Amino acid sequence: MLPMTLQDLIRDRRSTRYFDPACLISHEEIYRLIDLANQAPSSNNSQPWRVVIVTEQHLREKLLPIAYNQQQIMTASAVLILLGARQAYYADNLNRIHHEEYIAGCFSQEICETLTQAAIEFYEPRSEQEIQKFLGLECGLWAMTFMLAAQEAGWNTVPMTGYQRAELREMLRLPSRYLDIMMIAVGSGTREGHRTLRHEAERVTVWNAPPSEQP
């Protein structure tokens, strides 16, 4: 069998809501997939994603009603709760990341200092609304990378944004510095996700002009 191409992975990925509850996923495999997802781009390489991995039964039972009783909470091999860390845009984190890159030989000390200062000056005046936009965008890039990596490895996934935010935050005792982004259930699907249709490129693009008012 020929290996799947990126086009295959993108076209074949479907949201799966029915999983084999007997199928376990190892810590090593989860970490391997997360390492791949961590290659996703982020502004100033801030890497604001943080992940809570839920596998234990008693935590799933608490999470189930919060997620409107979606049964994949109970049957998936793991449920990832994806968070955006506001502190990723703070000066200490930006200093740390660029210094590690300098030590690793990614660039010179002069470039390190320039990049770090530019990043700090970019984020410092940003409003909470802007920060949330950055976190949602960059964690969304991470999520898609994770799901494609899982698909390539033979796992099925479903992204989940339908949950009660306040209750989730209370359950996890989340400090305000974390923004909850989404959940991703991952496991071995027992049913193929239903087929869906996607718009063709011509329907969603315009050239050198504002988009039309048509949906």
C-alpha cells in the first residue's frame, strides 16, 4: 500500500463521534502526536498552546454533562482540552524562547535581541480582544496539525467546541491566564464520519476586490 499523501489526509479526514472504548492510546503516542502538532506556526514563535489530557474515568464522567453528553467523551481513547496561554505573549516567555533559539544556533545574539524586543513591543499594547484573537488563531493551527498527524497515524479525531465554558473552567480550576479553546477527542473510530460537502475555491474567493455580501 502506498503511503498517504498530504492531499489524502486532508480529503479523507472526517470528524468521528463513535469510538472503540476498549482501544487505549499510550502516553508515548500522545506525546509523539503533540510533538508533531507543536511544529505548527505561531506569531513570534510564542507557542501559546497548552493541553490537558483526560483519560481517567472519573474525570470523563464529570466532563460528560459539561460537553452536553456527547458520548465520545466516554468512548474516545483520550480527550484533549486545548488552552491558550496568555502569558506566552509576556516578555519573560518571549525572552526565554528566543534565548533558547540563540543557544541552539538558530540565529546570532544580535538577531535574538532584535526579535525579542520587536515581539515584546508588538504584544504589550494589545487589548484583551486582540489577545484572544491571537490565541484562537494559533491554537486553531495547532489543532489542525494535531488532527492531521493523528489521521496519518491511523487515529480518528473530532474537534469539539460545544461545551459549557464556565463549568469546564470550574472543573479544571483554570486560572484566568488560560483561555479555553476547544476539546479534541482522539481514538479508534467504529463508524466512519458522515460525508460532507465543501465549497469550491471559486465560491469563497475574489480577486483584488472585497468579497460580495452573499454567504
